[in-house]
Amino acid sequence: MGEATRDYSTYSYWLETCGDDLTPRPAMDVSIDVDVAILGAGYSGLWTAYYLLQQNPSLKVAILEREIAGFGASGRNGAWCTSGFPTSMDTLAKGWGRSAAIDMHRAMAGAVDEVGSFAARHALDIQWEKSGSLFIARGEAQLPEIGEIARSLTDYGFEDEVEVYDKAATDERIRITETLGSVWLKQTAVIHPGRLVRGLARVVESMGATIYEQTAVTDFTGGAYPVLHTDRGHARARMVVLCGEAYMSGLKGVGRQVMPVYSLITLTEPLTSDQWAAIGWYSRHTVESCKYTIDYLSKTADGRILFGGRGAPYHFGSKIEDSYDLHGPTHTMLQDNVRAWFPGLKDVRFTHTWGGPLGWPRDFMPTFSFDVRTNVASARGYTGNGVATANLAGRTLADLMLGRQTERTTLPPVNHRSRSWEPEPFRFLGVRYVQRSFGKLDEKAARTGKAPDGKSLAERLAKR
Ligand SMILES: Cc1cc2nc3c(=O)[nH]c(=O)nc-3n(C[C@H](O)[C@H](O)[C@H](O)COP(=O)(O)OP(=O)(O)OC[C@H]3O[C@@H](n4cnc5c(N)ncnc54)[C@H](O)[C@@H]3O)c2cc1C
């Protein structure tokens, strides 16, 4: 099938139901001169364009997108718009100081609200609903993590944002087998990711930006007039911005700054009101258990359960392919989990399965950077927490690029540079080892009822 005839609605339920025409916009077929040229029409690239144009409407902004706006993780995610940041508060405090950790959390919480305010400002129905998130302990081994999550926010003065629940109080919010307790966090909204990314693309166009789709950037060069190169011409600008997240692993110069890790999702049919009553999940709070092999749940506005998780293998050379979005054993495991967590749903039908790559930096610390010598900016490395983070990144890049000092321009991710990932075959061997070890740690914890002690090599390698 040729690129232009690809059916983008098949890439996720969110793209299928975003209500937007997914026919690609015209490609860039001649060289152009602009003020700002952006690689990638996901949240990061589009938010950067939005805040730049909001502050300076006369800027000429072009966005170059290999597929269509929202093709990447922005059009496929688990719908959590959360203040959860990839790096823990303690690690931030250790590296950047206690007040930086506090500022980071405040900025992230602000980003959750800003996404909702943006949608209201532009009359976009992105189904933003701030119902919080519930981290549950399934089994004894997960109980310590509940306490740890509550402790880390309380220690930094955010006790008003946390509530710890025992089993009975948890069961009042959702009934999941083997659950012994939970912690509820206030600063999470649930959204329709596809409507957000496609709506945001329309808004930035209405502000004067041009989005070129079906336009792959093959290389970039920095300098007084930095350039995004394509096979059909180049975009020369005063500043360029790299917002390709996981896909940047294929770009020369930044390729080892992020590694693609696949996250996969399955979706049920809409549940009946009896089924929802049996589960007792009345509000739209998101849910996650405290496992190493991450799982995450959300509830769609039309009454389906989205169950996502990791577990799909890393591919040698950080390769990304459409076929990797589907991984039978992982999707089967996710569907088995739905039936095990909610026995009343043993006969539920699954209507959608999809997945996509996240961008992992070597130290799990995102980067929002602008290099004044090369005029190259970049936002990347959000791990599994990119929805709200990308909004903050876009606002911060706009500040940095316009030379404004704000409360954002001193945040820890600003001009951070992560260590590069190891070259192959070491990367492959190391990542596959950690992936396998996490599975074993979870199995052992479930079997013995004891939480992992944090001392194994895999735990130390993946400490945030
Ligand atoms: C399955 C899944 C579930 C997730 N769940 C959550 C969640 O619930 N909550 C949360 O906070 N985060 C979640 N994330 C992460 C979050 O979605 C991402 O961090 C965020 O969307 C990243 O936005 P982005 O714009 O930086 O990258 P992307 O959305 O990936 O956009 C990058 C864009 O750049 C384009 N591109 C790349 N390279 C080139 C090139 N060379 N030339 C031209 N264009 C290029 C791509 O086609 C793509 O459209 C999830 C991710 C996945 C995959």
C-alpha cells in the first residue's frame, strides 16, 4: 500500500474516533524559508508552535511531519494527562535541589490544568476530566509502594493532593481482585488523546502555522540559519525544533539520546451499566497497579476499559516498525489481566488492540533544550509520562527560543543532556536483560508476597 493511501484510522481507537479527516495534508515539495521549522506534529511540536505563535503571532512557523499529525504516541496513548513526572521527586531533589523538585511538581500540575483550559479556550471537546488517579496494591508485595508514593508527595508539601485508602475504601472506588489498598492522587485528568492532538493541529494552523505531512526529515544542521533536510528540499529557518520523541532514535546526532520502548493497549467493548456497577468504577479516575512491568487503565467517555502495559520486546538497533505495534503474547497478557482483575468481565469482547513506541532517555530525565550557538531546540525523553509533560515542554521551549526568563526556564529538564544509550549490541543485551528481570521480579513478588528490595542489578539500572 502506498504511503498516501495508508488508513491512519487503524493505528488506534483514538485516531479512529477523533472526528477529524485523516487525509494527509500536502507535503513540502519545494525548499522553504521560515522563522521556525519544527520536526514532528505530535503534542511537543504542536505545543511549541502554539506558544510561540501566542507570544509572537507574526512568526512564520512550519511543521514537518513524516506521516500525519498525531501519528506517534500523541495519537495512541493511555489517556492519562498527569502531573506524574518520569523522574522521582527524591532524584530531582538530589540532582537539582529540593525547591527545584517542588517547582517541577507544581509546573507539571499546572500543565494538567493548562491542557484543560486550552481545550475550553478553543472549544475542543477533548473529554478532559480531572478525576485523579488511583494506584492500587494488588497483593502484599505492592503495599509498600503505596506508602512510598504518598510519602514522596507529602515530604515535599503536597499532602493535600494525596489520600491513602485501605481495602474497604479502595473497593468503594473500584473493585479489583486481590487489591489490599490504594493511594489516590489528585493531579490527573483523563482525555481523548486523538481529539487533543488533531484539535491542536487545527488550532496552530488557524494561528498561521503550516503543517506539511508525508514529509520525512532526513537530517538537520545547526548554525546561523539552521536547516531541516528532506528528500524534496529543505526548510531553512532562524531556529529549528526536534520533536520526534521515540522516532528520533533514527536521526543522526541525537539517535542515542532516546530509545524506543513499546507500550501496548487493548480496549473492551462499551460495558453495560450492570457491568460498571459490578466493578464499582463510577468516576473516570485512572488506575495503575504497583508493578515493575507497568500497567495502566483508563475509562473512555463511551464506557470502555482501556488496559495498557509494557512487555513487548525491545528491537535491535532501536528499530521501529508498524508490525511491532501488535505483539500477540503481550496483547493476550493484557486481555487475560482484564479478566483476572474483573472476573465479571470474563466474556467481555475486545474491540481494539494497538501500541506504539515511547522515548526513553538513559537517565529517565526529559530534556527541554535550546542551544543558542546552533539555534536547535528539542523536547524529548518523556518515558511513559508525556501527555502533560509535552505541554510544559512546548511552553518552555517557546520561552527559551524567544529569550524570555520565566519560572519554567530554570526547571530541571532545561538544557539537560542525558547520557547516550550504549551502542549495539550492548544496548540490546542490557535492555532485554532488564525487561526479562522486571517480569521475574513481579512474578517473585506475587508468589512470595514480598516487595523487591531494590538491590538487584535490573532495579539499580532502572532507578529513577
Ligand atoms: C501506547 C502508549 C501509551 C502511552 N500512555 C501515556 C499516558 O497515558 N500518559 C502519558 O502522559 N503519556 C503516555 N504515553 C507517552 C506520550 O504519549 C508521549 O510521551 C507523547 O505523546 C510524546 O509526544 P511527542 O509529540 O513528543 O511525540 P510523538 O507523539 O511520538 O510525535 C512525534 C512525531 O514526530 C514524527 N516524526 C518522527 N521522526 C520524524 C522525521 N524524521 N521526520 C518527520 N516527522 C518525524 C512522528 O511521525 C510523530 O508524529 C504513551 C505512549 C504510548 C506509545
